[in-house]
Amino acid sequence: MVNWVQIFRTGLSTVYVKPGTDSVLYQKYMSDDVIKLNFTQSEYIELNVGDFIVFSGVKYTINKQPRFEKLGVNKFKYECKFEGPIHELDKVALMFDNLPVKIYTGTAADFLSLFVLNMNRDHVGYEVGNADSTEAKTITFDNDTVFSAINTVADEFGVSFSIVNKTLHFQETGATLSDSFKVGVYQGLYNLFRKNIDNSNIITRLWAYGSDRNLPVGYRDYIGKLAFANTALSNESRVENNVNKYGLCERTKDDFDIYPTRTGTVTGVDSGNVRLFIDTGIDFNLNDYLLPGLTPKINFKSGNLIGRTFECSYNNTTKTFTLDYLTDSGITFPNETVKPEVGDTYTIYDIYLPQSYIDDAETRLKTAAEAYLSEYSVPRVTYELSIDPMYVREKEISMNVGDYVIVIDTNLGISGLIRVNELERSYYNLNKFNKIEVGTLQKSGKLQELSKNLNNTKATTYINTINIAQKADTTAVNTLIENNKVVWK
């Protein structure tokens, strides 16, 4: 039970209140983190925006005036909403050089740095955390806050976002719980409910195509877009999964943003001409790969010219590029202040590239198609878990959205780690979870990581059980799970 909660106000004395039974902690992955604190007092207290509480080392702040009701001379009811750190991101406008960001080019890590720069404009202590490795993308914004921009970027790159204290990550940071959950006495669950989150059909065959950029004239009989030849499927640009299990259901996806590309690095500049730069690492003569009617263009991925695109010419003897001038908002680029610098990175387009770059792009397209199909070739469902409070208390279980839990159900064929996407936890009785919703079953790599971290032979036995069960029929799965039960210590 939470007996008393201390509410803080900077520079003033604090007050203690007793949570009502309807007080809850609510979290939703990459979206919400709030404590709804309801209580009744015999004396009137003034609560203001900016007052805060601390729960599990995390600061939750009042951002809107609490609801108040006077029930009698000595009875005052309060309904307060304390918001976690993720909501602070929605208070800060996305700016650069004192102007709203309308377009920005960079990797996921570059965008993370931009967001931290904005958060530290009037605050302190925000830091750049880990980011999944990505290629650079150009993304547009429209008067966004840092929070709305983060969601846009996460969607564009297909990465997860999390904030731990004041450190921002474009990477999953959730903990992995060692205790397993299944329906049954002393097994952790009262019941388990499966819900569909997508009513569209399962896809078992996907025809996949990429961009039309940087391809030679006549590429693959004038198909017009990047494609690949799957030798296992008649050399066609398609992948398949679970056809035997769910039957044949075809879809096409021709908007993969993948094309032959080379990221170059500026290795030299000309102090007397801001338009010139050298790249000694380029391994082909650009002039041999021109496309009819098009002028080669360079887009800078880092440095002072990041996001800007210039038409250019190339001297293969000296490995030198010459940029055409570009005028934007009355300012001409490059100039003596904003110009190429050694170490800047760039890409070239409106040319075609040597076959080795085309082969690489086709491989990346096939990999992306397989990843997409892996997600959509199985039923897209979530599970609601009704957890036994006694089990939570005895195991001393605490969880947050983004954490991974082991869920087992032989009838539904579940046996592995599943991410917590949404939860509601009683703030009056912390052992009671009113709602837990978990999402997609994770692959065995996460389980192997769990085994390593726990350094527990029983954990390894359990991992092996799950790995075998993923390949076995239903009868074998039931037998394996029943014969390899694990009691976590």
C-alpha cells in the first residue's frame, strides 16, 4: 500500500496526502506516463502547476490545474494528474537558429542530438543516449514540438523511443523480467485475453520494389524501380512466409525508400574557392555514370550544409567536385561562412551507380522486404493480462511499459518474451495491476540475452525449451513446457 505521498513545490514546504483507492499509474508505450492521484483532505491546500511528486526515482509534475471539489466545511476532494518526463517534451518547440524547423536531414542519432539541443535551450541535464544505426533521411515538420517530432522521426526510421531520466534514446531500453506468467494457481495470471489490432488480412507473399533513383537506363528490362531476383522464387522480386500455414495472400509494396547510394566524405577543400571540395575515396568516375537529361546533384548529410542539395560537376583527375551556387531565402550557398568542410558527408543522386552499388541496394531491399513480411505474415494481436496481486507481491515484481515479460500459453502457442505496451497500476495498492497489455512476441535473440544476463542454468534450460518449442508441433510444445517448468529464484 502507498500510505502517504509527498507533494513538492520548489522553495516551499511540502504537503503529505493519502491516495484514494481510485488513484492509478497509467503508462502507454512512447505516449503516456501519468499518475492520477485522487485524495480527500480535511483542510484546504493550494496546488499549482509545477508541483510534483517522485515515484520510483522519477519526477511527475502537475501541468494542468487539478480538479477540486468542496464537499463540506472540512472536506476537500482533489483529482490531480502528475505527468512523467515524456510529457516535458511536448512543452518545447522544435527550433534551429531561432526559427521553427521545417526540414532536417540526418540519421536517427542526428535527430536525437537536435532534440536534446532543443530541450537544453531553457532546461539543463538532457543528454543524447543510444540510437539504432540508420541511414540519413530528410524529414519535414510543421510547427512541431519536440514530442511530436520524435514520434514523426520514430515512424520514419522504424525505431523505438524511450526517455530514461533525462536521457533520450532511439532504441529500446526496457528491462527483462525473469518471472514467467501463465494462467493458473500461483502461475501469475487469472486470465489472458487476445485482441486483434489489425483486421486486414495476413500477408504471405510480398512483391517488393524500391526507389527509381540512381538506376541505369533499361534497368531490369525497364522495370522502373529497384528490384531483386530471389533465386528461391523464380528470380522474382518477392518474398514468402507462412504460405503453408495460412495460405497464399499476396500484396505489393513499391514504396521502400531504398536505392543505390554511396556516402562520400570530404577529404579536402580549396581555401580560395568555397564551391570546391575533394573526395579521394570515390572509386568510380562520375562522368561515366551520367543519366540523359539530368544533372548530378549532391545532398549533404552532415556539416554546415546538412540537408542542402546542389547541382555539381566533377573532375575525375583531381577527384574534385564543383558545386553550383544555391539561393535560399535570399542567401547564397556555399559562402565564406557556410561551405564544405573536411569530414562532411554527402550523397550523390541523379546519376546511376556501378553494379556493386546496385547489388548492395538490391540486397538491402530484399532484407527490408523480409523484415516487413515477418511482421505481417502472422496474426497481429495483443494480449491483455489479468495478473494475480499475490504473485506480484511474493515475486516483488515491478514493471513499466517497454519492459519484456515471459508469457506462456500452450493453447494459444505463446512461449516467449513479449513487450509491455500499456499498463494501469493501482497507486493505492502497488501490487495490483488493473490492466496490462502486451504486444508482439519477440524473437529468440532477446531470450538468449536474458539467459546471459541472468547467468542461470535454469534460465538456459527455459530458453532451450522455447527455442525447440518454436519449431515443434502443438503436442511437442505442450510436452516440452510441462516437462521443463522453471522456478525462478
